[in-house]
Amino acid sequence: MIRRISLITLLIASTAVAETSIITKQGQTVPVEVLSVTGRIATISRNNAKSTISLDQLTEASQVFVIEAAKVKGTYSAVPPLKAQVTVGTKNRQMERSYYRKTMEISPQVKLSAVSVMEPIPPLDATMLIIVQDTRAKFAQKVDRFQVHAANTVNVPAAADGKPREIEFEKSSVTYDSWRDSSNIGGYTYKYYIFALRDPETKKILDFQSNHPQLPAYLASHPEKKEELINLSVGKNFPSDFK
């Protein structure tokens, strides 16, 4: 299990030769193996024991070296661990001169923060897809038919700390027939969202969320499908089942 330990613990650990050495701002030299860097936290190994250390505890030269070592291994990310809470608000209203046609307003947003509020957050790309359901297909034809209604990417600016902030996406609306029987003449209602957070420098997907009940298990077995899904364009059909 990865745990944070003090520099003193590092120094009194086994003196077995490690892959490299880092130097603290107090002038202490600590032999370690660099495993990865996430944000300002480096995961290191000493005597086969994993721990974490803040880059701010190291000299500037050691910080650069640790980051480069993680990049060589492909385990570097400038982005600290994040928390993203997605909400998609909807509001229905009756259309004028119609007792069965309604308009649904869709307002997606995400509350973004770092796990540690002291961690700065670099620029990010946030993508939101809104998936709607065909009401005539559902109620008149008894089949599930979905399509991409909106696809919006927001360039999230860097922040000096990881305090919560709200990221809003483009609002949109759909119209639909509210009668849930074979007389339904069609329209669309909001059904699912897909949210992805990406590092614009490495293009790596940092977070992927959806309220589709089948997607988590499906993507656990097919992680490469995340790119395919978030790149769907407006008007494209959306799969009804993921197996």
C-alpha cells in the first residue's frame, strides 16, 4: 500500500543502492527509485517499499530530475488527483397552443476540485456529450433509439489551487410529445451524459463518467472505447446496449 512517510524515515531505511538519488532542500541525499509523478507528488520506492513525497521538499534540480525520470517511464502527469461532480439539470415547460408538446431545457455543468485543495491545477480540456432518446421510437415502436444531441468541449484555465469551481457547458433544449402511448408523434428527451476530462498536453483521459448503467462494466473491459465515445459528433446514433 502506498503511504506518505517522512524524510527521516527515508533516510534511516535500508542503505541498499537504489536507482538514483534525490536531494532535499535541507541538503539530504536520499537514494530512491522514481516510480511516477502526479501533480506535485512523486511516488518512489526504497528497499521495495513504496511511499510518496512532495516535489516542493526537493531542490529545483532534483524536481526536474524526478519529473524527467517519470516521463521516461511514461508515468508522469502534471495534473494532481481530481474530483469531478457532474450534474445535468433539466426543466420542462408546456409549448404554447399545445397540451401534449413540451420543451425540455438541458443545463450541464461539473464542479471540479483537486483532492488536495493546496495543489495547483494546470489547464484541462473538459468534454460533455448529451444523449437524447427518440420518444416515438420508445412509445410507438417499442424500441430504444438514442442519438448525440450536444457535444461541447471547454478549455478549463489553470488554477493556483485546487479549490472547487464550477465549469458550465452550453445549454440546449429539445421538444417532445409527452403522451406515452402509440399516438406519440416524436421528439427527444434527455437520457444520458458522457463526461471526460483530458490533459491537453499529453491528451490522456484523466476522468471519464456517465450515468449510463452499462458503461462502467463495459469500459472496464474495453477502455479503448472511451476515445470513440467522446469523439461522437452531434446527430450520430448512440448505442442502446453495451455488452
